[in-house]
Amino acid sequence: MNTMEGPTKQLIGFLQEELAIPSDKIPGIVQQCQNLNRLPVVLWQQKLVTITQLECLLKWLEGFLVSATPYKL
């Protein structure tokens, strides 16, 4: 599956539109994450999100993961 299709496309759209993560940072972030559970940690470690954005991301991921089957980046 192309990394820009399906769930990853939704995630990338959220990161860019809602959290204003620069598009040039996203490929490296996706590469560092072995699954969606690591995403908040990687974004926080790289100082790409504030605590408010982190809370927003966690809520989005919770809703996303509840509606999706297990998915690896």
C-alpha cells in the first residue's frame, strides 16, 4: 500500500491542517514511527507540538483507532 493512501493520508492531512506540522517533516516522522502509538511521542520529542496540540492529537487518534483496524505506518 502506498504510504499516502487510506488511513495514512487521513493522518497526514490532520497533521498538516490541524496541527500545522510542516510537510517536509512528515516523511521523517512517519519513518520513525513503527505504529500509530509512537506518533505522539515522536512529535513531542521533536518539539513539533504543544501540549494542547498533543491533547488534540491523542483525541483524534483515539477516535481514529476505534474506527480502524490495526494499522502500521
